[in-house]
Amino acid sequence: MTGTIFLALTGSIGMGKSTTAQMFRDAGIAVHDSDATVHALYEGEAARLIEDAFPGTTDENGVDRAALGQRVLGNEAAMKQLESIVHPLVRREELAFRDRVHLRGDSLAILDIPLLFETGGDKRVDGIVVVTADPETQSERVLQRPGMTEEKFAAILARQTPDAEKRAAADFIIDTGQGMDAARRAVEDIIDDVKDGRLPRSQ
């Protein structure tokens, strides 16, 4: 195997993706976190662009995510406008990450991309890891989040590719509903598989 293998890590809201991403980091694998990139952009260069498009959605700290959410959630045109601002900036940061790990000689790196299929990101990776859990576990996790309502949860799910479709497109599946120890073992197995050349779509 030559070069860096890039695996996308994705999963619907509440499936345990962020926890799983940390497990890859704990195992020494570099992870590019799209959500963290968005947070940083919201506090930096994206704030002015978003304020221009959606006046009143920023303050001295950058983008007010609650105010922005009220403007765009459930509004398809507004959401597409926001995505047209943010996605190119996130993609630029992802490319910089790819360059860094490739130059460093890493055999494996993870691209943590929540809206992988929705943005066509599945076409630019060597394989896909989907994090899943049963619907009851997912709902319980999400509704415990501060400020989350069933209506907001439903609106978010409506914009995400269904879990069953994600799993059907996956090279690897991690079921976080089976507990953290099982998920960590699954992460270790994936790392071993990639290092041993057992990645279906890269062969």
C-alpha cells in the first residue's frame, strides 16, 4: 500500500460519530473534524460572510449559532445559501489537512464529515466508515442535548441521508449502541484492516 488511505467517518445525528472520531485519535490516527472546522470558521472569516447574507446572526464572538439556526432550519433556500458560503471554506481546510498527512507519510487518516453523502464527499475518499445505533438510542442521545426539541431533531434528520442508506454504502460499520468497548474494538479492527490492505474499494 502506497500513499495515505483516507477514510470518511460519517453518521446521522446522535449516532456517536464524535466519540468514535476520538477513538481513532486515541489510536494515533489523524482526524480532520468538519464540525470543529465550521466552529472555527464561525468565529473567524465566515462570520462576516454570514452576517452579510443573514443580517443579525453574528455578535462580537462571531456567528450566533442559535440565531442562525432560527433563520435557516426548515428553510431550504436559506440553508443552501449558507452551505454555499461554508462548504468551500471547509473543503479548503480539508485539502490542507490532506496535504499535511500525505507529506508526513501517514498510512491512514480520517475525514470526519457529517454530511458526507449529502455533499458528495463520498466520491473523494478511499472508503467509508458509518457509525450507527438503534433509533431509540439515537433519539435518547439527541433529545438530551441542550436546546434540542423533537421538532428540531426532525428537521435535522430530514436533511440527512437515512441511516439505512448510509450503512448500505459503507465499507465499515461501527454500532455504538453495543457499547464503547465494542466500538473501540471495531475502530482497532478497521485500522488493522487498512494497514493490512483489506479495504474493499481501494483494491
